[in-house]
Amino acid sequence: MADQLYLSLWYPNFRLASLPAALEKVMEQFGSVGGSSRVKAAAAYPLSWNEAPAYQRVYDKEHEPDELDSEPRLAIPSAMEMLHDDFAYEFELVWELWVPETGGSLDPIWRKEPRIVRIIGFGPEFDEATWEQNGHIRVDFGPDTPFLQEEVSLDEEAADYVKQNVQLLVDFTNAIQQHGGISSRLLWSESGDSLAQKLISRLQSVN
């Protein structure tokens, strides 16, 4: 069963005014490991996730103004023009991961597909100070399926594709550790299970 995967980041002596720069640095590291260097969509949520966004924009990169405006250095201040303690700011970016396509064949064909990654900055009063558990910034990777492929029979070739996906995750996490100015980080899943342990167990089953 798929599990949601997250990376939480905490910063030393953090202030709300430093959140835009911290978000841009995270996006910079995301682009450095092969992810998109452009924002796909942005939103600002007041009070909690139950509220309608106070700001929302989807970028159409086929139009020249959006191609420019989707750069993090412009998209972040646009979304964070209303910088409030009780807001959360969500940015969608894309990276490509290997996924299998069976197509009725016994041997799946592996292709790269775009997957959404959400990078969220939390104001200190948003949703009852959710940052204490979730980090000043949280990266939502979506389901852990591309990093485990538990429904696929792994041979050496398939295992290699899974390892490439995992390497992208590791490279991004390491880049944040080295260049993000963070005090601590935590890669975690919604169920609380360890991705590393699940991955080791999974790769031991290679045919």
C-alpha cells in the first residue's frame, strides 16, 4: 500500500521574513539535482488547510510571461506578497521518475514520467503551529511508489530503475543538508515506517 513521503526542514533562529529566501534555496537545490527550475503552481492558505486559498496561480509555460514569472525568484514573492504568521505557502514543481508500464506485457516498459513535488513554507501560527512537527519548510514527494514499486516483480533491470529514483531523492536531500542552511531535517512517511528499511527489504527480493 502506497505511503506518503515527506522531507521536513528546520532552520536555526528562524524568522518569517527569511522564509522566502529559504524557499528559493530549496527550489535551487531541487533544480540542481535534475528537478524543474520553474514553479508549476503556487498558492497561499490562511489559517489552515481547510480554508480556501487567498492566492492561487497556475503557470502556463507555453506563454512567455508565465515562462518568466514561474522562475522561483519571481513566483515566490508573488505568492508571498501577503506575508502573514498564520499562512502556509505552497509551490508545485516537477521532476521525472522512472515508472513501469505493463501494457498487457509480462515485462514492463520503464519510462520517465513527471511527478509533482510540493514545497511548503509554514508561518509560525498556521494550523496551530504545525511547523513544530512539519518543519519550517516541508517537501511533499507524494506516494512512495516510485521509490519502492512494491507491485512490480523486481529483476536487476527494474531494481536499477528504482535505485535511480531513490538516488534522485538522496541527492536532493543531501544538497539541502549541504547548501540549505538548515539546522535539522527528517525524511518521514505518513505511516511512520522507515523508507530505508522498506527499500532494503525490497531490493533483497530482486529476482
